[in-house]
Amino acid sequence: MKLPILPFVLTLALSASSAQAQTSDVRPQDPGGIRSEPAVPSAPSSTDHAQDVPAGLGDALRTIAQDFAAFPTARTLTWIGAGAGLAAIGATSDRALRGDLDGTRYPVFGAGASMGGGAAHAGLALGTFAAGKLSGSREVSALGYQLIRANVMTQAITHGLKYTTQRIRPDGTKLSFPSGHSATSFAAATVLQRRYGWKAGVPAYAVASYIAASRVNDRRHYASDVIFGAGLGIAVGLTVTRDHPRAGSFMPVVTRGGVSAVWTKTW
């Protein structure tokens, strides 16, 4: 049998790191040798936000609420729109692809369901946060916190869409659109890429793509489900890492002649 083409999204985002200027608290002296008042502390920088960890449950809930409020931006809506457009194109071949896969399972994709499941992502996020707290590493705790926020937002949006669309899965069960496995995996991959650049982003997006492909192989989703899920996940990842100083990203741009990508980076 001819190996079917699985039309899922693989996004490789390369980020460039930039040096951050260091400032000191200057306390000038007057001619009489009397020290003046200390300089007024500057407002927290994006670096401070990138290392944020919650002071308690109330603080965490406020941050998550802020994530939802910050979600609709030109950049995130562009990713969702691109995912929706590609999903619409992919939907035209959903039935044909399912027919090509009937009676066929590729064992190489067997681990995808477990790797991309809710338990795996919740364990990864909570475990990373706990490891940071136990080790005293603010960096690890901040990473875990962003993964938790990405997981909460992705689950909320995907389940809202699932119960709204009520699409039947290829295997005959309900709640097919969009793929929660794909959305959550791409959200986590985007968080890793935005914090640590392409060395973390390339393998993370490769794993997310493997998980997305496994959902099609297992007849749990159509190709259009995982394509839209990937776009949604990237949008969520961009939202929860919006204050990260090293973050840069590709933005898809639809033109009259096709689709192009624009790299954006703030120094």
C-alpha cells in the first residue's frame, strides 16, 4: 500500500538572543558630600515577567485570566486564521485519506496517543514547576508555570470548540474538532522555542508533529482537525510567552500569490 501523506503542520521557529543592558542604581553626591536620595527603581522589565512564578493560587488565577484577555491579537488571530484556512483545504481530502488508511495502522505512531494526552502534558507542566520549586530554580519554575498556563488555555479552548462543533471522529465517536493532542503539543513546543530558541524548538515541534500524525493514523482525527489544532496551539504558546525578552516568531502572511512568512523580533 502506498504510504499516505499526512498533511499536518510542522513549524520550525528560530529565535535570536539579544544582550540586555545592565543598569545600576546611581546615587550621586552633592558638593557638600551629602548623598542624595536613591534613584527611583525602574518598572519591571520583560525579563522579570519571563521569570514570573505565582505567589499563590489567587495570583495564578489572575495570570490565567490575563492570558485569556491577551489572547486575541493580530499575531494570534493570524495563526488561527492560517490554521483554519489550511484545515479547510485539508478537509477536502479528509474522507479520501481515511479511505487510504482503512485497515492500516503504522506501528511507529503507537506512542503518540500517550505522549500527547492530557495526563502527559499535565504531568510535564506540574512536574517541571514542582522540580523548580524543590531545587530553588526560578528558571525551571517559570518554565513549568508557562506550560501550566498553556495547558489550561488550550484545554479550555479546544473543549469549547469540540462541544460547539460536535464533529464525528473517523472512528465514529464524538468531539473530533479540533485535536486537543495536537493543540496542547504545539502550545508546549512554542513555549520551549520561545524560551530557549531553535535548539529546543526543532525537536519540540518534531515531537508535536509526530503526535499530530499519530492522531490521524489512529483514526481519532481527520487531517483538518490536527492542522487547526496546531495553529491554535502555536497561538496559545505565543500568548503565554508574550513577555519573554528572547522571544521571536514567524508570522504567516497570506498574499495574492500565496503564503509567505515574516520573522519578527524585538530588541
